[in-house]
Amino acid sequence: MKSNEVLRKSLGELGVKSVASDLGLSTSLIYKWCQPSGTEDASGAENPLDRLAKVYELTGDKGPVEWLCRRADGYFVPNVKPADIDAIPLLHMTRRIVREFSDLLDVLTESIENDGEIDLQEAEKIRDEWEKLKSSAESFVGACEKGSYNEVR
């Protein structure tokens, strides 16, 4: 889905006028955000999603994207590059996922054995291990979906 389509869909129920009023912007600008842009014959305007994507492209910093994901009560999970996954045989990839799950369990065990509680620093370590595991698992599933393991190596 293109950014303008995402915005148009998200504004549908609440309505452009209401959103424009709450943002202190004109309805015409909000309507333009919901139209295609980027070509000479397009009547739309670069919208906030386009701008956020551009910030990421320019800086390579995922911080703003991660911040937005947290605001939406979620977390950003980056995928491993497809070329990196394609180079890993199926058995090695499954071992990698199991090893990362084991790393997560090690951090959990260490946290609990320490004093029977999980403090904020320990929670941060748990989060880091969880993010690594999710990234590898999501990348693996994506590789399966694109057929990388149709022929087991």
C-alpha cells in the first residue's frame, strides 16, 4: 500500500475535517496527503509518512520509526537482509533461531536467579534478546514465503 492510501484509509472513519481541525491544518492539505504524489501529473502532496520514510533513508537511523511503533503500542522488528538469509542453509537457520531462543532463556534465568525479580536493566536485556529472536524468526518465515528453502541445501 502506498503512503497516501494508508492515510486515506486511516482517516476514513474519523473524517478529514475532524483530523484537519485537531491538527490545526487545512482540509485541502489533508486531502492532498491522501492523493498520489511524486510525479508531474500527481496532485497530491508529500505526507508525513513520506517524510518519515525520507528521514530514515537520509539518516539510516531507525529511532524515529521505533518511536512511532512504540507510540502504537508495538515494536519495530527489522528483517535480516534476504541475501544474508539465502546464504544460510535451512538446518543452520533453524539452529540459529533455537540458539537465539536459548540466549533469551539464559537472560531470563540469570535475571530470576539473581534475586527472584526482574529489574529494569534486566528487562532491557530481555527485550534485546527478544528483538534478536523475532528478527531472525521473521526473516526465516519471509525466506520460506519467497521460496528460499524449496530445495533443501
